[in-house]
Amino acid sequence: MCLEQGASIIHQEYAIQVNYKGDVYVHAKVGFGIDREKWAAFVYFPFMNLHLNSGKYNTPFSAEVFYRKGKRDKWYIPYLSLNADIYKDKVIPTLRIKYRLIR
């Protein structure tokens, strides 16, 4: 689930993410890129990545590519996201399914 705000080149997102292990993360990030009707690509400044299960957080750089099918303003239509969190010693790619709650 995520809350998004943005213009055609700036993207701001607040999200709650649950992975297959049951870990819950809260994300707060802002970045810049290109936003088209079905595709978007953004690079994010170091963002807050809070792990709720442990209470710890980190601040990686991130890059993300979105694919949206159907109407962008319908909250119940999911969209895909290929994300890469960039740390000092590693890059973690992630495939996500997102639902936009508020735009």
C-alpha cells in the first residue's frame, strides 16, 4: 500500500511493504525521473527504510521502474515495480506489486 504525490519529474512516496517472510517495512522517499501513462522510472535520494519488526532503519539510494496497466486513478488496479536498493556493499533488486491508495 502506498501514498503517492508527484509531478511529471518528481515523485514522493510513503509506503508500507510486507515481504514473503512477514517482515514489515515503512518507506518514505522522494526522487526524480520520468512519468508517462503506463511507464515511469525514478531515482530516489537516500530514503527512510524502517523495519518495523526490529525497529531498525537504513537509508539506501534507490532506482525504480513502474508499469501500470489500466486507469491510473483506480486504486484497486495493481501495478508492477522493479526496484533496486543501492547500499555501499550491495544492490538488492526487488519485484513489487503495488496498490495506490491516495494520489
